[in-house]
Amino acid sequence: MSAVSASSAPTNSRARVLFASLIGTTIEFFDFYIYATAAVLVFPKLFFPSADPTSATLQSFATFAIAFFARPIGAAIFGHFGDRVGRKATLVAALMTMGLSTVAIGLLPTYASAGVLAPLLLALCRLGQGLGLGGEWGGAVLLATENAPPGKRAWYGMFPQLGAPIGFICATGSFLILSEVMTDEQFFQFGWRVPFIASALLVFVGLWVRLKIHETPAFQKAIERHERVKVPLVSVFSEHKGRLLAGTFAALATFVLFYLMTTFVLSWGTTALGYARTSFLPIQMLGVVFFGLAIPVSALMADRIGSRATLLLATLGIGVFGFLFHPLFGAGTVGSVIAFQIIGFALMGLTYGPLGTALSDLFPTAVRYTGASLTFNFGGIVGASLAPYLATRLATDHGLAAVGYYLTAAAAITLLALLATPRKGEFD
């Protein structure tokens, strides 16, 4: 039975498309970041008891990394159905997978009551988070960009990217509020569970919005033209492996920067620099505000000079910022730490804003969900999965300057990868 033609299919309003792409990634990243925050503040004490706090933190970061290795699997699974069945149904399934895994974390027993089963269950839930986010991001970007009018692809494509700073602020804010209204004993006894369980309400909102959208015009055209491939994953690896590889490393610096600025910096700031979490979290939230402000700036730049050129400029800035890592953050003063957060997160917004559009432009419609999702999530494995762990080791053994050199090296690799990608998208 033939599908409804693209010209006669129901159309999505601009507001509905942008809100649906934004709300989903906001929820997904909120869920993801509450885990990242808890991996620093909670899990080392409750799920990985150890006489050595650094060892417990490293074990917690190991579970943090699991999701990044699960994300390409989620990208392959959800990407297959997104390219074969449609963007809408796949986005709903990805959101449910992520949401259920997050709520389950809030209900887990701790090591004190369940022993070694507790970290195993935590790892399993973290796996579910990774699978869901692996399918969410690519679909949300395509929902936006495949509904965009000419000359506005980067502007539309930045809306799902805004979900990252908004989700981060909500996640960090929730832990900050709990820290203010509860004693440490109450927080570690039950308070840390509240954001995980409360995320269920956000998931219901996201599902309600997602169920009201229609399929994208680009996917409808792919159906009409009989462009769908039987196994998108095979097509990506056989016909577009060069773009997949270049796109993966083009995202490297973005991931390294973000997880250094969030997970590692929070851990180092609340241990080695001696900040209380109630003092450090507001500083991070201020930095994330600049992250959010820089995203629309980068989108406007990308629609004028191209996503690739914007990413090249942002990556050059990241490379220079690596040399400021120790002088600013290592100084440890409130003023230097605030300056460090503002500069780092502003650079993050400049690189993250056009990234979704740039990666989706690398692939044709028939395999775009799979290709863009795999590229983004392979970038996560290479750039983010081990970043907090490696940075902690480098800082402990060689000082904070080594962490900055690590970031600069990642920026150099990304520059080379960006130069290997096409100057602009060639697919409708």
C-alpha cells in the first residue's frame, strides 16, 4: 500500500516541530546529566564503596562510560527503524527507552543493601540510557532540519542542540536545590533519587508532544522515490564509510570539551580545589548559560558562512583554550574559575550548535538517521566515554596542564577531520 504523497501529507507547524525537537532532547539530556552529576557526587559513596575515594570515583566513571559504548548500538537499532519506518515512531520509542532506564536508577538498591548486585544493576540501567540517547539525538536533529525552509537548516538544527544546556541546567539545578533543602544525610539516604524518579513526568510531556507531530517531508519524498534501503547500517558502512569516519573525528573536540567542562571539572573542583558542591554547581550553571547563548549565535553564523566553516573557527578556539586550562582553572580562585567556565562553555556552544546540521548533511535521506546517529555516537565513544577517566589520571599524575594539552590535541585531530569533510551538504 503506497504512502501518502509528500505534497498531500499533513504538514507540521514550525512551532510544533521546533518544540518537539527541543523538548525531547531536553528530557534526554536531563536524564543523562543527572547520571553524570550523580556519578561524581553520589555513586562513588553508595554503589562503589572503597577505602580510596579516587578509586571509587574511577569505578563510577567506568559505569558512566558504558552509555557511550551503548549509544552506537542504539543508533544502529533506532536508526534502522528511523530510516525504514519513519522518524516519528522511532523518536517515541527512543524517548521511552531512555525514560524508563532513568526512573529505574532512582529505584535501585545501594551496595549496603544489595552488595555487588547494586553496581551491576546500575550498569544495566546506564546501558539502557545509552541505547535511548543513541536513537534520540539523530531523530531530533532530522525532525528539525528536514522540516527547515531553505537557508534555515542550521537555525532549525540548533533547537535540538539547545536541549543540552537546558537539560544540564535543570539537572544541576535539581541537585543544587536538594543540597540546599536537605542535610547531607537526607540527600544520600533518599534525596538523590528524586531527580531520577521525577523525570517520569518529563517523559510523559515529551511523549504527548511527539505523538502529535507528522512525518518529515524529506522522509515522505524518500518513500515516494523508493529510496529506502533494506539495511541502512550496511549501506552506511559500505557506501559512506569515509564520511562516517571523518564525521566521527569532526565531533571529537566537542565531546572532549564538554565532558571535561562538566564531569571532570565538577569532580576536580569539589575535591582537589576544595569547593563545596553547593558553591561549585552555581558556577557551572553560569557557564552553561553562556553555552546556551552561544548556540543560536553559532547557528546564525552557520547559515551565513556554512556549518563546516563555523566548526573550524570554533575548533581553533578550543585548541587555544587548552593552553588556558591550567592558568585559569588551576589557579582555583572564584574569579579565575568563573572565567574558565564562561570561556569553555561559550566555545562549547559555538561548536555544538552547528554540529547536528553538519553531521546530518553528510548523508542522504535514506540512511540519514542511521548515518548521523552513528557518527555522533562514535564521536561520543572516542571523545567522551573515557574523557573524565583520562583527565583524572592526567591531572593526578602530571597536573592540570596535561589535561589542557589533551584538549588541544583533540582539537588538532578535529581540525584535520573537518578539512576532510565536504564544504556543504549535497543531499536534499
